[in-house]
Amino acid sequence: MDLNNYRSDLPEKLAVTMAARAAHVLGLNSDGDVVKPARGLYPHQWSWDTAFIAIGLSALDVDLACRNLDALFTGQWRNGMVPHIVFDPDAKGYFPGPDRWACADVSGEAPATPLTSGICQPPVHAIAALHTVRAATRRDNSTASAAIRWAETFLPKLLSWHRFLVRERTDASTGLVRIFHGWESGMDNSPRFDGPYSRVRPGPDLPPYERRDLKYVTDAGQRPTNQEYDSYLWLVEEAKHAGYDQQVLSRSSSFNVGDVFFTALFAAANDDLAELADLVRAPEVAEARGYAERARAAVAARTGPSGLATDIDLRTGEDLEAGTIAGFAPLIAGQLSAHEVDGMVKLLQGICWAGHPGFKWALPPSTSPCSAHFRARSYWRGPVWPVTNWLLTWALGRAGAEQAAADLRRTALEQVVVAGGLAEYYEPYTGEVLGTVNHSWTAAVVVDWLCADDWPRPASMTRRITG
Ligand code: 2M8
């Protein structure tokens, strides 16, 4: 078969090969139980990556999925925050590392071990936990009951994390989750944050530093700029200066954004937390439902006539209209009417998103090609990310738009197969692989997509990852 002309559904043999390859990448990126995002560029455990990785692993090895989530939560702070990085003391070469964050030195909330960063990332963990438990219940009885027992132990940790987001991070006036760093959104250099970053002024006392990311991605144009890195590092200094105190930061941080996508994921995660609590007969079902409703209402209040939602700069009150994938927050938040879902699907498939006539694949990029901020090769400013495709397929399926979900999933898989690499992100016009080429969350969503279709799963896939 000529893969360059490949356009139709994956034949079974190719699907199995692809799934095995994705499982192999997860194995390549693991140290013991813990699957890191990528060798070299991201050698520690990342927060929302771990959630997506667990989603993929749950199709291969439920227990390993649980162990990855547990490993991440060993870094949970006393106030409930799940840090965006849990550092591996043996892995070097990532900047900023634990010394630069100095969390345990300046905050009594941070654990002394493991060492962590001092900010968080979107709360996909409850979604991953429920996904994992559901995968287990489709297996044999002993896998199912082990997963339920695990969920009983994991639920209090999830609750403490969600309570942190409600107590420390929910903006009273908008109901949105506030973030103090673009890294917290997971979409680091997205044009969503150009306005807020223009107001971050790195001082002359910014300690010197050396970027390490450019050793692994040699085309600097695919990564954030040096100027952006100065702002990123300056915000770390500000957070340290505030002792990572969330209330102090809400007044002092020069970056303070009400993030619609984070809030939408929080709504969806609370729906799943409620379901998980129900499954293990815990009393917090109503509490989680309440959080979900309030987060969903906050996203709805930021949704314009187009159907897309807009972040807000909480320092200035400015609407952060930038034409990014985060606009699809209402779809992620869930519980839209059939009419609203239909509108979202039309937008998603329209010429300003997946249906852009110049694109190689009908997939939504991180920033709309109709936006003046669109950059085809630059990280979160334009490329297509399999992980956001997964979130959209998941949200569409949940909203009952099964055909749109299936089309998106099929095309996203075809892109990965034809490009020949499980890349971090892809160039929308050419389909070229960008960033790192063996990225775990890409591998994880590929495993989930393939297994969700009940394609055969060879035993070798499980062996490769579990050793
Ligand atoms: C990217 O972010 C990190 C900082 O957290 C980096 O560029 O060094 C983002 O894509 C983020 O969403 C992701 O979690 C992380 C690891 O894959 O990489």
C-alpha cells in the first residue's frame, strides 16, 4: 500500500501494527512504572500527560494505569494541588528543574520529597480514573474489583485536588479557574496569552538560565521564543517570591487569567468524579456535581454568539479573543443542547478549523488559520495536536455526536499513520511531524482510539509495555 495516498479506514493489520508501535513508545518512555512524556525533552512526570497516558494504558494494563496516577499523586501538595511536574531525581537535562522552583524551601505546602514544580495543569485525572475503572469492568471480575478498590483509595486524593481548585483558584466574579502561568493551561505559548504576557515584565534580577529544550528540538521555530521563556521564568520568580501562596498570588501575580478550557475540563472532570464517587458509594457525589454545574455555568457565561468561549485577563478585565482551540471549551464542558452541539460540529468542521481547504488532514489546529495569530509550525500557535483531537473526539462522543467523533478519530489516526511518527504535534498543511517524535500522550491516545474500536489487541502489546 502506498501510505502517501492513504485515505480510507485503517485495515486491521495496519491498526494492530500501529497500536503495537504506540504501546512500544509508551514502553520506551517509561522508567519503572512511570511513563514520562518523552525521553530527552520531557524526562520527568507531567500532570495532565499522566492522565492521558493512564487513559491509553488502561487498554493495555489497568494496574499500570493506576500506578501511573498514584505515582503522580505522590507529589500532591498538602493544600491539594497536583503539581505540573513531579521530578525524577535521576533525570537531568530539563530546565527549569527542582532547584529553580525551590518549592519545599519556600512553601510549607510542598512535599520535601518527591520534588515538584510549583504550578498545576488541567485536571484531567478524574476523567482518566473513571476511564480506567470502566476499562477494568469490561475485563474479568478480579481486574474489576481491584480497580474499584483502587478507586476507593484514589478518590480522596482527587477530592482534595478538586477542592483546591474550588477554594484557591476559582475566581469569585466569573467562576472561572484562574491560572498564574501559561504553563498551567498546558498550551504554553498559545496566542490566548499574548495580551497577559505582554504585561509580564521580566526584571533585571531574573537569574540567568540556559534553555535545554532546544537541544532536543533543533528547529527553534517549533518551540517558544527566548522572550517567551524570559516571561515564563519571571513568573516562576514571582511565584517563589509569594511563597507559592495562592491568595498572595491572586493579588500579586502579573499573570492572572480566567481559563475557559481549564474550567471546562474541570466541569467534565467533576462529572466523572461524581460518577466515580457513586461507583464506590462515597458520599461526595452531590459535592462533585455542584462543582461541575458551577464550572459549566462559568464557561457558558464566557460563550459568545459564535458558540466559542473566550478567556479573560483577570488583571485588566480584557477579553482574550484569539481564535484558538480553547474556544471549544463549551463542548468539553458538556451538557449542551442538541442544537448547540450541532453548531459546534459545524464550526469544528468549517473552513476556519478542520475544514480549511489547504490542510492535508481535516483536523482542527491549535489556532484557527483564520486568526492573524496562526503560525503553522510554532507549538501551540497553529500545529495540530493529537491530544486535543482526543479530547474533542471524547467530548463529541459524550455529546452524542458519534459520527463527527468517528470522523475525527479516523482522520487523526490516518495523520499519525501517514506521517510515520507518534509526534508531539503536526504541521497542518503538510502533515509533517514536529516537536518530539515519540511522544507518550500521542501514543496513549492512539492506543485508546484503536482499542475503542475493538480492533484486536495482540498479547505482545501488553508485554512490550509491562516488560
Ligand atoms: C509542554 O510544556 C512544557 C512545560 O510544562 C514545556 O514546554 O517544557 C506542553 O505541551 C504541556 O502541555 C505538556 O504537558 C508538556 C509535556 O508534554 O510539554
